[in-house]
Amino acid sequence: MHIMTESEDSLALQSRTLPNVAQLVRVDPDRLVYARESLAMTQQELADAAGVGRITVSNIERGLTQPRMPTLKKLAKALRVKPVELLANG
């Protein structure tokens, strides 16, 4: 018989109540802005290249929202960087 530990129980509860949380990634807004500006791109140009809305780019750059992994991959590809280069440390 396996007795669920507190951390296992907590993870199980989170996966039932917050199914999309695991898909979010923590982007460092400064890294995103730096990568975009290094290519002399506007927010609209990045949004168009990544296939996302300009408001999405703006909100991520201002730290108001965090993208899901598919959006991070699109942004990274448009910026010609690896997705990990846009992530916050820690």
C-alpha cells in the first residue's frame, strides 16, 4: 500500500484544480525586450513574426502575463534564440 506524501497530495490537487499551470513558463521580461530590441524589432513586428497578438507581447514584456510553452517557442523562433534564453533564472 502506497501512502501519498504531502507533496504528492499537493501536486495531485494542483493538477486537478489548476490543469494549465504546468504549461506556463516564467519569462524574464527584460530578456524578451533585449532580444527584440537587438533585432531592431517593434512589438508588432515580433507579434507578426511569432503569430501572436501585439498585446500578448506587450503584456509579457511588462510582466503582466506569462506565456504557455507553445507561445514561448514561437517568440524564441521569431527572435532567433533558444527558448531557455528568455526564461527567468530561479
